Amino acid sequence: RVLDFGCAGGSMIRCLREYANECEIWGVDVSASHILWCKAHLSPPFHFATTTTVPHMPFPDAFFDVVYAGSVFTHVDDLTDAWLLELRRILAPGGRFYCTIHDNRTMTLLDGALRGHWLADMLHKNAAYKNKRDDIGMLVIGRNTDAQVFYDLAHFRKTLDSTFQVLSVTEEAYSFQTGILASPRTEANA
């Protein structure tokens, strides 16, 4: 089973169509209008559910083999730890978790090569960014689902450490976001 956590309008999940006969593929999002669209246009073969911003998923423990979150933790501002614990709960032992984040590399790109990008403009207008650019654990611009969240990569890895074992980190894996592949932490790999 595969979960697209934060599937929005299904731009990533639809790429998995060829696997839908072999495995159960779910998409969840806090946007009910996106989920309604996905149910109308992408189901079958995929399954969808609306969630809330409260860290709780409508699935039993160890239900998924793969959970991915493309450009989701770039918007989770207050409940990162709680969401990671919830995703760990629904991920089967030996499963894989993949997410992308804005990190130090993202900020470097937005300071240079991507200077004219709308996100660069937003970032450079932020006083906290200007004053603490090289000394942040986590920087949040905006609130709720519209937040733009930037992490120091070491800080995010430390946040992951209690629930996941990081297997790989890939800069610019998803546009200018860094991708992180992890497995659920167990007593054996603690």
C-alpha cells in the first residue's frame, strides 16, 4: 500500500496509475475540494480521504509500505513532530518514508540562481530571515496551510531521528526542495 500524504489535486499520484492494479494507492489532503476533484476524476483506480490539520490519519497501524509527502513539510508549521509520529504509526516495519523540505540548499538557491522567484521575494522581505539567515533551526513565514517553512537540514534530521532512520538526502530532488528517504526507527536500528 502506498500513501500520497498531501496529494492536493493528484499531480503526483496520477503518475502511479500503472501500479494501481498491483497495489492499493491512497491520497489524503486537508483540502476537501481537492479530494472531491480527485474522487471524481481519479477514482478508480485510486482511493482518497480528506484529513484535517490535526495529526490523525484514518488508517490502522502499519497500514502502508510507502508514504511520500512531496512539498508538504514545506507548509507544516507547528505540528511537524506530531505528524512524523502519526506517519510512523501508519508505516509498516521495513516501509519507506519520503518527504521534501525547504532547507539550507533551497535558501542558497533562492539567494542566487532563483533570486526572482516569488518565494525568494517573500523570503527576502522577512526580517527574521534577514537577521538569522545562517542561524535557524526552522523559519516559518506565514501561518497554517499557507506557511512557507524552511529548515536547517541538520535540525530537520534531528527532528526525524526519534521516529525515522534517514537513508538518503538528495538536494534539489523536487525542484529546489531537498528529498529525504527514511525508514521507520525500530529497536533494532535505534
